[in-house]
Amino acid sequence: MYCEIIPFHKPFTPDDTLKGVILSGSPFSVNEENAPSVNVSDLINKLPVLGICYGAQLTAKEFGGRVDKSNKREYGRAKLLKQKEDVLLQNIADHSQVWMSHSDSITVLPEGFELLATTDSIPIAAFKKNGAQSKALYGLQFHPEVYHSTEGKKIIHNFLHKNMHTTGDAYILWRLKLILSSGEFDLNGEVKGMKDFEVKRKATQLEITADAN
């Protein structure tokens, strides 16, 4: 899987190679006057979106929900309490350990959104937008990407493969593109000097034409 980190203020144009967007965390509060912002409504017209921490709070606020200052900053381990089954949390154990790091909390979900999970200390730990009018939209108050979220990688996997419908070929095709542009590939399917077996195997399966150059 290939990904790029793009600042919130940098415009980009989605194309057929882009499969989804993850909105990351931030030290800002979404209630600050100059808080970073992106048009989530516009994004989900084109791509599935997963908001993590600040990204989830931004999503909730943009659609009419409420984000308030917490009584105290939550930092550390928490137990995820699933409220509804969903593909995002498929095969995730109830009371799975997750990692929190936030000083604001989502207290009210927007209309048309559904609660997926809570913890003992916050009322909204995971949610999704209902409706088939747009691509999938999810929010997580915790950080699935860190080591202390014991099943976090599985949650990210669920988003990538069950909502974005990606496969390992996305990475392989990206590597092939780099190989083609660097001249390290010939049209007989040989990858010069490459140790990446999967790229080499895929190269022999794909129909590569001179147009690829």
C-alpha cells in the first residue's frame, strides 16, 4: 500500500489511483479560530474518508455535531466498548485496548451519523455517516495507528480493504511506475537488479506496452 502525507492546505486532484483519505490528528482544537480545516463533504463525494482524533472531531463539527473541551486531557490506554457491528470493527474484540490522546471530545454526533463504539470515559469513540449518497465516512477518537492500540492495524486494514476495496496490487503498480520511469525495466518483463519478488512477479503478469513509458 502506497500513501502520501499531504498538508491540509495543499490542494490535490483525486484520480483513479487514489482510493481513500485518512484525516490525521493535530495538536489544534477544532474550536480554535484558525484551526486547520478541509472540506470533508467534498471529499466523500469522491472517496472514502477515515478521520482519526482531530480528523474525527473536524468531521463531526463540519456536519453539525458538537465538540467540547474535556474536563481533563485524556492520554493513555482505554477499552473500546462496541455498540454496533460494522465492517470497520469487524473481528475487533469488545474491550479491545486503544490509545487516547486528546483534550477535546465529541459530545453530540451530527444528524444522520451512527455511534459504533464508546469507552468508559468518552461517549463517542467511533462513528460513521449513514446513507448511500456518498462514499464511506468514519471517525475514530482514538489512534489505531500506534502500538498501544492492540487491534488498531486490523481496524485500518478493515477500512482499506472493506471500504476502499484495495489490494496489494496498489503498491505493486506504484513500484512498477517508479521502475518504468527510472529505466530499470524492459518490456520482456525483467526488473533489473530488483529483489522485490512481488514486483517482479506482478511485472510478468501485467501487459506492459510501450505506452507505459
